[in-house]
Amino acid sequence: MARKKFIYNNDTCRFEPFYVRGRLFWKRVSVFVGLALMIAAGTYYATITKLDTLSELRLAQRNEDLKFKWSVLTKRVKSAQKKLAGYIEKDDHNYRVILDRQPLEPTIREAGVGGSERYNVRALEAFPYILKGYETLKKIKYQTDVEIQSYQELEKLLDYKLMSWAARPAIQPINNTQLDRLHLTFGLRLHPIFKIVREHKGLDFAAPRNTPVYSSGDGVITHAYYSESFGKVVFIDHGFDFESRYAHLNDFAVTVGDSVKRGQIIGYVGNTGHSVSDHLHYEILFKGDHVNPINFFQRNLSNAEYQKLIDTHSENITSLD
């Protein structure tokens, strides 16, 4: 309850309640309203000049979030650059060296950088760090596209190389432990039956009858027949300009048209045709020309085993066919 104000009345000699009326009342109301307006105006001015609005506070928080995300994005971009550099290093100095290809020219990897603009880059000039990030990402994208194409090319080349390596005659046609002797008689020699000098276009492997004979590489059987000179003979087309021939067999293990793998049995050692004892006559042709098969044995032998094979060949250069 509001306290009443009393004033002494000389006429009645008593304290009587005092009420504000008339001009005094309106004067006080005017003063109160004026002070209230001044306080309100001051508070409003301080608010708009010294304190942030709610939208500004939200914008500031949003700005901090974007700065954090930009920092994370920058780290991821640097990580992507590092990984891409690793792929480029392996491409140029590992894979291409193994596959006999030259490294890509640096101009190829940089050719697309700085080309036509898809976006309005001028709008980013006011934000140099964003523009720099944009240019970096554009460079990474182009180099990644180049690297993908390069790896696709290397994959196709590797498939081709694997096929050629598998097809190439690269092992002995007879197990080395089953060889009695290897006759290094490639070239001119005295024929053991006709006693005339003839060219011997392969090597002779002396081995017990019915010793397994193996395909020296992947290929397709093109001939499996009896020849007066070669006896039972098998021809294998290995593709990639290679062909191998296996003569004087006792029996076949394949027929014409069969696909064979390296190490697969194709026949058995015999003494058919113009032959003086059980053995395998083995030939290799490259682009239609005979080559010395001895140069294709070391792929499945250690250096010591290869040297032993050479050292234990027949000192008598007489061929067996």
C-alpha cells in the first residue's frame, strides 16, 4: 500500500493528506515521461551501436563454423595432393619402367590447367584464399583425370604383357631330372643317319621312352601328326610371333585345336621318324625364323641350375636325328 503524504494545515491545526492536483500533477507527469523517453532513447542508441543484434550473433557463429570447415577442407586437399603425387611417382618411375614405357611428359599433366573457366572466377577475386583453393582443386581434378587415363592404359598394357609372358616359350620341355643328356647341336652338324652335313634347327633332349613332354608356353595346337622325318610331331602356336615344335614323340597327349598352358603334357618321348635313339627334338621359331632354344631355358632355372644344364650337355656334338 502506497504511503500517503501529509501536510500541516494552519487553518485546522491538523496534518491532512496531500494530493497532487492541477499544474503540479501535469508537471510531474511531464518530467516522468521525459525522463522515461530519454532513458529509452539512450538504451536504444547503446543497443544499436554497442551491442550485436541476434542476426549478427548468428552470422558470427556461422562464420566460425565456415572457418573450421575451410580448415578441414584445406587439410583434405593437401592430403589428396600428397596421395596423387604418390600415384604419379609410381606411375612414372615404377609401373612404366616395368612395362617398358616412358614417363608422361610434365606438359601433359599440366596441359588442362588454366583453360576455359566454367565458373565466374572474378566473383572470387575479393577472396584470394578461396580463389587459390579453387585453382588448386581444378589442378587436382585435371591431374586425377590424366592419371586415371594413364592407369587404364597401363592396365591394358599389363594384360597384354601377361598374355605375352605366359605364351612365350620359357621352360624346358622335359623335366631336368629326367634328362640323360642335352645335345647342344643347334646349327650345322653331320646327320647321324644320312652322313651328310645338314642344318640342325633345334636341340635334342635324350630321355627314357614315354618321358612326359611339356608345352613350354601357353598356346594352341596347330599340328599333331606323323612326319617321315620328324615322326610324331606337335606344333604349338604361342601367338606374339612365337611357335614351338616337339618331334620324334612316342605318343600324343593333345589334338589339333586344343588350347594348352605352359607345363601341360602334350606328348611322350619316343624314337619315331629319322631318329637313332629315344629323345625329344625341340625347336623354337620367332617370326618364322628358327632361334636357339637354349636362350629360353633360364626363366625357370636358377643361375646355378642353368650352368649345370650347360655343363652336363653331351661333349659329343653328334645329334640324335
